[in-house]
Amino acid sequence: MTKTGNILLALATGVAIGTGIGVLFAPDKGKDTRKKIKNSVDEKTSKLKKKMDKLAREVKGKSSEIKGSLEENIESLLATSEYKKDEVIKLLDKKLNDLKKTVKS
């Protein structure tokens, strides 16, 4: 799990524990307490959903950046290796011709 994911999980756990402790020490009627719990859970759920959506967008953006960078690096590597391949072939041809001349002499 990512660092941000761990933080969000800890936040959600803290909210749940805090809500539970608040219920235990609340002097309100049961109906009012349940309404407060529901409202609190709804509010925290909404906030958590927004944060998770934001995190998902950020991850998607970063993955797109990394993909683009990776594609550029691969293209560069392929271009370089193609150039090097041609150089090696030319060098081998030259050596072969030199060997042929040596053998004929």
C-alpha cells in the first residue's frame, strides 16, 4: 500500500475510533446519538471518497507521465542500438575484407 493509502487508512480508523468514543460518553438520547453518528459517518465517508478520487486522479496522471517517459527512453535506446548495429556491421565488413586481402597475399 502506498504512503498516502496508509495515511488515509489511519485517518479512517481514527475517525471510527473517535466516533465510537464520542458515542459512549454522549449524554444525548439514543435517537439523537444515532442521528449524529449517521451524519458524522456520512460526512467522513464523503471526505474520504473525495480524497480517494483525488488520489486516483493523481496516480493516473503520474502513470501517464511515466508511460510517456518510458516510451521516449525506449525509442531513444532503439535508435541508438540501430545506429550501433550499423557501425558494428561496417566494422566487421572492413575486418573481413582485410582478412581476405591478407589471405590472398
